[in-house]
Amino acid sequence: MNAVSLPPRAPARTAAKPVRMGSLTLAASARKNVETAFGYLRADDVERGLIDRLLASSVQRRLVINHHNDDSYDPNTHTIHWIRTARC
């Protein structure tokens, strides 16, 4: 029987650690998009209040950027699904 030689495995990819913005946890790669969106939204008093409440909340929430038209909140997992291509 002939032995099959396989190439060595590639090292496992390690994702960057999530970052925190107050009570919000998000992927490090999403931080710039979130900061840009929050900066834009903070120009409105109501939006600024919502962002401030979100960041100061005692409930830890997770923000996930997606690309499949899913702007939603899952109250069971405290996960905000956000479409980053939404126009500001």
C-alpha cells in the first residue's frame, strides 16, 4: 500500500479580540464603522440619548455587522444585528 503524503496544516487563524465600547462588545474590525455611525447619529439629540443609554447600560450587548439585510435586535442574546452599509 502506498503512503499518502499530505502537506502540513496551515496555522489556525486567530481572530482579533473583541473590543468594548461601554456596555457594547463588537469585533475590532467593526470599531471604525461604529464610531463613524455614532459620530453622525450624535448630531441628533434623540439619537445621542439612545447611544448614551446603550453605552452606559448595565446590560452587556453585542453588536454584529452583517451583509444580509438583517437590522434587528435579539433580546434573548442581547445581540444587535447591524447592516453597516446603511446610509448615514
